[in-house]
Amino acid sequence: MPRLSIARRNARIVACAALWFAFTSAHAADVVRLPLMHDNKFPIARAVEVPAGTTLVFHSGVTPSAKDPNAAAGTPAYWGDTKTQALSVFANMKESLDSLGLGFGDIIKMTVFLVADPAAADQRMDFKGFMEAYTQFFGTPEQPNLPARSAVQVAGLAAPGMLVEIEVILAKPVKSRNAK
């Protein structure tokens, strides 16, 4: 078998690599978000399909910053209510995602941990307050991509008075990670 010149061999390698990146990038852009059944308009996806050639990023849980660092630690005045904490979590998450070259539209799965609101007589999580924050970032005209999502009530989080922690999984096309 004749030997290829180094230039021809390198040209073939580049062509193969370009085809591979084109193939994986085309599929990575095809994340499919399946809506809830029965025309339910609740702002989450029923399921999300992620094609081969996509990098998955497992982001650790994000917690809120103090609303008022001068207030007594662990108090509602220090942390704020569920909506305030959720808005803080999303602001902290945005900063982290931006630094990774990702955005809210890349989130495919979200797990929300909520502690019962101490002001609630029924000792239940303030799901309404969480949703008031969530809907400012998901299902909007600017960011219509909805993640598959679970929200659970937990007994407590890392710090007293903290009511919200959110962890996410993101899908990122391989090409965009290599392009950085």
C-alpha cells in the first residue's frame, strides 16, 4: 500500500475531524424537550431527550446569598423568604453558568430542595414563592427551554434558615466546549 505524504495524511485527519464535529454538533443541538401531556401548560418538560455527542454537565447544588448580612444569622431577615432565596439562587447560578459558557437554556434537569417556610402554619414548603422566582427564568419568551424538574421538601439545608437549594444537569454540544 502506498504511503501518503504527511500533508495528505494531515488533510485526511482534518477532514475526518471536521466531519465528526459536524455530526456531533448537529445532534447536540437537537436536544428535545417533551411537553407535559393533555395540554398542561405548567412550566416544566415532561422529559428531555439528549442525543449522543452532547456533553452533560452535573452542576452542584447552589444556595442563596444572604439578603441582609447585617441581620442575625439564620433568621428570615438574614436569608429572606422562599421567593427571595430562589431569586438569589438563580442569580448565583447564572454567575456560575456564565463562567462555564452555559446558560439557563442549557439546563435539562433540575432538582429543587425546599425547606418548609417557618411562617407557614401547615409546615409545608412555599412552592408558590419558588414558582414566582422560577417563572422569571424559565418558559419566558427570552428563555423558553424548560427542564425536566422535581421539587421536594427537605427537613433542612446546610445553614439554619436557608430554604432553597437547586442542582442542575446541563447539556452542552461538544463543539462549543472545544471552541472555548
